[in-house]
Amino acid sequence: MMETRALKQSSTNSEVKTEVNAISDYLKHNMPLPQYLPYARFLLDADLSHTAKLLYTLLLDRATLSQKNNWVDDRGRIYVIYPLSNLAKDLGCCVSSVTCSFTELEKANLVERVRYGFSKPSHILLKVPHTVQNCAVIVCTSAQSYCAETHSMIAQKCTPNQHNKNNLNDSHRIRSNNAHHYVEQWQTMRTENIGLLLWGGVGTGKSFLAGCMANALMEQEVPVCMTNFAHALNELNNSFSGRNEVVDRLCRYPLLIIDDFGMERGTEYALEQIHNIVDSRYRSRKPLIVTTNLTLDDIRHPQDTAHARIYDRLLEMCVPISCIGGSFCKETVQEKLERLKELIG
């Protein structure tokens, strides 16, 4: 009897093993993939909960159907109808968890819900970060229009007005190598919260170099925001959602680039808000890249306590990189002048 029972058990185990083998197999060439959801790569670096990321993924999947069915509002925006109860069921969680995840996505500026009154379903509008749409820097008000030849990984999109590599002096090449290594070692830079302080005179390519690093990282789908404190202060003054929301939004980006630091107004209010932004990045342990026309001596020996608080944080977070040399702007003007002479004789 025991032998018969053992044989039956062995037979059952064999059937289970056969069944498992029947429903799974190694992925091979030209084998069709199973159905999957469009999990956007930028979500990997997004400061969101796991449920919020899955919620955005479900909505993005539903949005593809809306695109096919031409579900657009009067402003041409694709909308999704997905009741909370259905979302909770599909996500395997309660409705309150879905509601909290919606709040996260709305604060991250990734979704918007448009309500149409009692008993009518809301339209859910999805948003896609600018970095995913066109790999352009989100706010870049002062980046140069020319493009120097750097490293193939850094010089992503160059205008026709390029500089020949032979015309770059040693300091330009050193800066290009620093930029290349920063992008190449991005994961380490992010983990260890290592930023850069690009300092030097006007026209030496600081903004351009920062823009190149931003473009190279966004090619890897790393969200980057490039702005300046003048623009950030205007946002703080005009924000209806509160100043903390503006600061929180700047801190959500894995990399924040502040261009032309030191050119903003040095009022007590401005300095306090600048310190708030820099200190928030420091506390969130996210790297910061700063370009400035200030000298390193100016930064190390500030004129008062208000500036000292900001400069001390910057020097703790950012490695100073000297950008000294000939002006790219003057070289560009001279090249254009020579070209104009050739065209008009």
C-alpha cells in the first residue's frame, strides 16, 4: 500500500512538473512577447510610490486605446475614463490607496483630473515630461546657440555653427573631459550627491557645457531641469499653490542645473529663497550643477552672512571646475564676420 501511494505521489509530481514546463519556456529568437504594460523609463528615477508608478502605467496603457479611438477633448488632449473602483481592482488595492496615488501624480504634474459634475465620469489627462518628449532642457534661458566639439556622448545636438576641435585649447578640452566623466559616472554622482560648480568669466562656455551634460543625461531618460534663480524667484512670487510647491518641484528632479548664479537681485528675500532651494537639494541628497561668473575667491570669501550660508552649501555639494580661457562668444562672432565677408565679397 505504501509503495502504491508513493508511486501515485511521484506520478502527481511528474504531472505538475510537466504542466509547469508546458506554460513557460525560454525566450527565443522571434518568439512573440507576452502582453505587457508600457512602463515608462522615467518612472525608474521618479520620486513616487510604487503604487503611483503602477497607476500611471495603467493610465498610460489605457491612453493608447484613447489615441486609437480618438478620445480627445475640445483642446486636442487625449483623455482617459477609468473609474476609481476599477483602478483599485486592477491594482489590487483599496480605493483610498488609488486616491493617494492620484494625489502624488498630480503633485508631480503627471496627471490632471477634469470633473464634469455629479454622476458624470471624470476625464483623466496624462502628461509626459518634456525630457521624454524631445530631450530638451526644460528651462534654459541663457544657453549659447553654438556647439563646441566635445565628446560624442556629450555633444548630442549641434547647430551648424560648430567649432573645430583643433581650435579648442587645453582648458576647453579639460572641461569637456570633466563633463564626459560626470555623465559617464552619473549613477555614482547621484548616489554620492556630487555636483559641479562651473566658474569663470563671461563667454567661456559654462552654460553650454552644462546644457551638453543635461542633453546627454536626458538621452538616457534622466529628468533634468535647467533654470536660473531669477526665473525661480519669479515662479515663487507668482505661484498660487504656495512657495513650498515650487521648491518641492525643483527637488524632484534627479539633477538640477542653476545657470548664471550670482546675477539675480541680492535682496534679503531673494537670498533667503535661494538658500531655501540650495538647502532643500542638500537635504534631499540630490546633486546640483551651478554656473557662475563669480570667482572662486568671491565664493570662498563672501561679503556677509547671508551669502556665506549659500556659498558654504554650494562648496559642500559641488566640486569647483575652472572655466578660464578665450571667449567662445567672441570666436563665434569672428567666425560669422569672416563668413559674411566671404558671402558678400
